[in-house]
Amino acid sequence: MSLIGELPEGSRYGQRYHFDHREEAATERAKADVDDEMSAWLDTQFWTGDRLMIAQLINAVRELTMVTGAGKWRKGKEPEYPIVGPAEWRDGNSKNPADKKAPIADRLHKFFFGG
């Protein structure tokens, strides 16, 4: 068992075990109390440098899609693309202009010139 516990995160055994027990894990997560300090610590352990870079890339594509497709969607029918990344990025109090439905010019300026 100690050898199985040391397998890397993306190993075939780990993926298969998680897939087979995903319903049980979801019900356990729903029942469990949320500890904010532990969640923040786990977030820092999960979001390593390479994962943060991928999340930033995904969010940049998301923002560019929302900016360029803004005129093509009917009012109130815009798709919901979630923000990918650590909890402070997904928090509702973020300073991201896209969350506040800023004008397109402001969003383009933030996207291309860093805000």
C-alpha cells in the first residue's frame, strides 16, 4: 500500500480509482464542513507555477472570446465561461472588469496592456 500511495498524481491507477469512486467522493464533499484555512493551503499546493500559467492562458482565451463575441450574442444570452485558477481569482470580489460587465474598450485595454 505504501508504494501505491507514492504514485504520481496522473498515474493510471490513481485516475481509474478516482473515476470509479467519483460519486462517493462528491457526496462526501457535500457533507463535509469547509475549513477556509485548509482550503487555502490546499489551493497553494495545487496551483503550482505551470498550472498557474495554463490557467492564465485559459482565462486569456476566455476573455478574448467574450470580447470578440460580445456583439454576436443576444442580450442576456451570453455564455458563462468560468474563471480558471486559485480561489482568489474565482472570488466574486475580484477586480476583473469582465466580472462587472465593463465596456469593451476597457476590457481590450486590460487584455492587451495589462490594465
